[in-house]
Amino acid sequence: MADGFSPSRRRFLQVSSAAGGGLLMAVTLAEAAHAVGAAEAGFTPNVFVHIAPSGLITITAKSPEIGQGVKTSLPMLIAEELDAPWESVKIVQADADQALYGGQVAGGSRSIPNAWEPMRRAGATARAMLIAAAAQTWKVDATSLSTDAGQVVHAASGRRLGYGRLAALAATLPVPDPATLVLKDPKAYKIIGTPRGQVDAPAIVAGKPLFGIDVRLPGMVYAAFEKAPGYGGKLVSADLAAAKASPGVKDVFVLDGGADPSTVVSGVAVIADSWWAAQRARKLLNARWAPGPSAGQSTEGFAKQAAALFDQPPQAVARKDGDPDAAFKTAVKLVEARYSYPFLAHTALEPQNCTAQYKDGRFEIWAPTQNPEQGRGLIVRTLGAKPGDVTIHMIRCGGGFGRRLANDYMVEAAAIAQKTGGAPVKLLWSREDDMAHDFYRSGGYHGFKAGLDAQGRLIALRHHAIGHGAGPRNADVNVNEIPGRAVENLEFVTSAVPSAVPTGPMRAPRSNGMSFVYQSFLDEVAHAAGRDPMDFRIDLLVAAEGKPSQPPTQAAARLLAVMRKAREVSGWGRALPAGHGLGVAYCNSYGGYFAEVVEASVDAAGKVRVHKVWMAGDIGRQIVNPAGAINQCQGAALDGISQALHQVITVVDGATVQGNFDQYPLLRMREAPEDIEVHWVLSDNAPTGLGEPSLPPVIPALCNAIFAACGKRVRHLPIDLTAV
């Protein structure tokens, strides 16, 4: 499996529970000889299922919970094959331990694909052992037994035994060969495919402490960390004495970090008995900074450099099919346009935070992180720790969207704790810190040229993608993106604007920008051809169907299916009120296939109103938790609309201008569509996640709806119709 988890017989260990002689069902990733020997020596394996004599079933959720629902959906997979009554299941969050649990990363919509079979086999193995225990107890053949809602059933005699009564005996039995286990027929599912609320929802609604920001430990102190406003700036001076004299302050010291924003940078830590005291003292530092590598760089400068690059030969050719130049000469109509989108901040509602303690040479970390092992590695490399001396407790994240795949805040907290004398330290960034020190969704500049023949068919396409970074490969372009394979004469070329602005993955990395430019330009070409935008796209997909793709992830047939579903459910082509328009877009990203239609209106003052969104998605043959899936899709639509209407990060002299939500607004309730319909197109493919793939199409669908409503083409984000 992609996360390193291999559920073979030699990797299943069964040991006795230390608590009351229950059944402890574990799956380890160690090699067989080591694992078996370790089990005999009291090795603590990776626990997924624990059944107590009382009948309580505890399932461990191994992956970070960032609001995407895996703390619920992954245990659902185990509980289904275990035949456990969901109401009797208790779910606990695992600590970070990749050697035991396999991959523990929340990113790339990989949680469900990586866990789909291993978690079900973990539940099925525990169930088989319970059946074996009942067969031994009743002295009957195991094949005569079945399970139902936490009980083993002997239908011939009507006898039943609860799992709790069988747990101690089951713990002494040999582990079955996983190859002999038959997983459930989907028709027999009782948990998978049924809507389940998130297990943490009652606690969230009640305001109970669940998140990193809620962590409280005895003797804990609070930290604020002052860093240069420009990326990679170096501390020159600061009034440490003034800050230290502020009420409630316990210590103030310099961390002499480097210029790499992914680890500890140069700055001043303020330690106090409350976070507000630390923040108050921080303002007295009057720190002066030597400029970093981004000094002098700006959004305006990037745009000017990109404009110049469009008039020069590209720096690299990513893909070329046929002879685009010759095809352009024969085209009866040419369409040319330039598109751009800005840097974006992640702005999870919970700012970055981490609680750390350094004691007796060991670090203990409480962190809301999407990628705990990367954080462990940072602490090891930066602070000289040994991997075994770093314990990471994964705390529920108040949003992530890719930002918490980086762990700069974790290593900062650890570095501060190392100098604090043993007390736990909670480092909490302000919202201004969060916006100023993000790993932003990179901006991009895209030039297109298309050629149409007399029948309005797309016969040639050139795309020049310009990104930010050290080289042209940083440009966002996917050489397999359709209309690739649908156009015989095609060229994808790239260039880059030098930039020291730190960037990183953001929900549907690359696709969230690329979908906007591709699907908007295709809409533009469709109108230039005098074609219906829906029919034009469907014809392109038909042309691409069956043609090879490397890697084979752009399945035109699956995109066709969701496009046709979107056309059906949205009533595409129907009459609309004056000033209203429908726009459509599709995207395949991170294993999911989505087509989306937006109905929007534009009033006389140019104000945009989003009325409704229809989403048609193919994420495989099974929706694990329909409630969570719909929640993810609706949230993605709102996220995308928010980005399209409002959000931009502006760089001036190597620093971010925006500091809080007054300058970087999120979508308000009054701006949200009245309805977001989600429809599924089931396909004979393994299930995938959908945190990413449902977002990208909504942005171009909205922009295309605006054109249909008022004739103004949006080529630059965020949307500003006064500039069109």
C-alpha cells in the first residue's frame, strides 16, 4: 500500500490486553521475525481494535483529523468488518508512530485509498478470532457461526455470545491467515455507506477542549515568537530588557535561526504566564531586521516580469504534440488570452500552535499537525534529538488545507521549550503571524492561444505557464490535463519568475489554480466557436476517450459521466431570469472526478450573487460516510467561492501586506449560495478521498456563469468586474 501498510499474515500480531484480559487486535509493520519475537517479549504493537470484557469496543483512529472526518470514516471501515454495533464503539486518536501505524499523513486525499483494504482486514481478522473462540467454547464448526451486532451467533441452536465474553479466549488463539478471510459483500454493509456524524461533533458543539489551541498542562507557560516581517530576515537588535520588564513575563531570549522558513528562523521568544502577557511584551521589542532574500520583491514586480516573459521564448517545453504553429496558420479563428491568480493564504480558523516540553533530554509534543513524522524529523535535524526521544501527540486540527503539512510551528515550540527549563510551553501564533508566515498557494500567470477550424473544432492549443520559484518546472502545468490528448496540435511550455516567497500545497494543490485557467479558457474558446460550453467540453472528452495518458489518471470516460450527470441535474439549457447565467467546469484531481455547474447573477452595479451549485462526483464504487462526503463537497464549494470573490495575498518589499480578515475576507453567510446539491456517479473503481477534488471546478464554473450572465470575462482572480 502507498502508506507502507501491508496486511499480510506475517504482519498481524495478537497479544493479550493488559486491561482485564480482553482481546487486543493489532497490526504491525515490522518484519515477521522481529514482530513475532517482539510480541513474545512484550512488544507493544500498533493497536486498532480493543475489546474489553464489558463488551466495549475501542477503535484507534491512526490518521490526523483536520475536519475531513477520517477519525470517523477509518474506524467505520474496521467496525464494518468486525460487525460491531456503531453505538458500542469508542474511538481514540493514535499518537504519531509511523513504525507501528504506517503512514499518518492527512494530505492528497489519500486517507481512504490507503486505508480501504488494510482497515477492513484488521476488523475481519478480529472477527475471525472471535468466531474461533466461540467455536471452541461451543465445540462446533466455525463455519456454522456468524456474527451480528457484536455477538457471535450459532443459528442452529439459537445461542449467542457477546464479543466481551469471548475476548479473553480469543486473545489466546492463533492469528488466521489473512488470505483466508473473506471480506463482506457490499450488499451486507451496515455501517459503510450509511451517514454518520463526526465522532467529535458533540464535543465541538459543546465547546469542549479538543484542539491544539485548547491544550492545558500543569505548570504550562505561554510563548510568542517575533520574526522578521520579510521572509528570511535576520535579527539585528531588539529591546529585550523592555519586554522582560513587562508584567507577567518570565523570560525573553533570541533564537539564532536561519533563513529557511520551514524550520527555526531568526527571532525573539517571549515567555509569560499568559499568552496575552507575551503578546503585550512582544510589542515592546522594537526589533530591527536585516533584509532576507525576498527583499525588494513584490506582487507588482512579479506581474511585470511575467508580462515580459510572455514576449520571450519559453524557458522549457513540457509537452509538444503535432505542429501547433502550422495548425495556427490554417485556423479560421484564433483565440488568445492571458489569465492570472494570486498567492493565497490558508487561514485555517485555528492559527498555528504547538505545546512542547523538553525534559531529561526528551521532547514531548502536543501538535495539531497533518504530517507528524515530518515534524519529528525537523526536531531531530534542527535540535539534535534522537527520533526515539521525540513523542508526538496528534491533536485535532482546527483546519489545515495543506498548511499543517509543514511543521515550522512545531520545531519553533520545541526550540523554545529546550531553552525554558522543563516547563511545558504553549506557542500560539497570532492571526497576523499566520498570514505573514504562511507557505502560500503560489500565484501563476498563464498565456493561451487556440486555433479553430471552420466547423468550430479546436485544432491547436498553446499554453505558456509562468510560475514563481527558482526554475521553470515550478510553473503549474499538468501535461496530461485534458484538452491534452483531445487536441492533435498542442504545446505546453513553462517559465518562472524568481521568487523567495515561501509556497506550499493548498487544498487541491496545482489543480485549484489550473482548473480556473483551463476551464475558463475552454469556455472562452467554446463561445468563440459558437458552441454550447457544455457540448464543447463533452466533445473534447469524447475525443480524448481511449487515448493513453501517462500516468493513466486522466480518465476521460469518468469525466464524461460526471459532466453528463451535471448537465442532467442542473437543467442545463433551461431559461433563466434576466441577469442570471449558468457556468460549467470539470476537473480530475487526487483520484476524484468532478463536474460542477454554478448559477450566478450580476446586478447593474456589478455585484455578483451565487445562487446555486450542482456538483457531480465520481470517487469510486463506495461512499464510506455519505454525511461526511456531502459535508466535504459543500465545504469545498464555499471555500472555492470565497477564494474567487475575495482572497489575495499581496507582497510588497518581500513581505505580506494582509494581516487579518479585514484585509483577507472569508465568505460571509449572506454571500453563500442558497443550495449546493451533491450527486454521485458510482464507478467500478476503488474508493478515493475527496478533500481536494471537489474544490477546483467551482471557481471557473462561477467565472463562466458570470460571463453567461453579463458578458464580462473574468481572467484574473479575485473577481473584480470593475476592472473587466
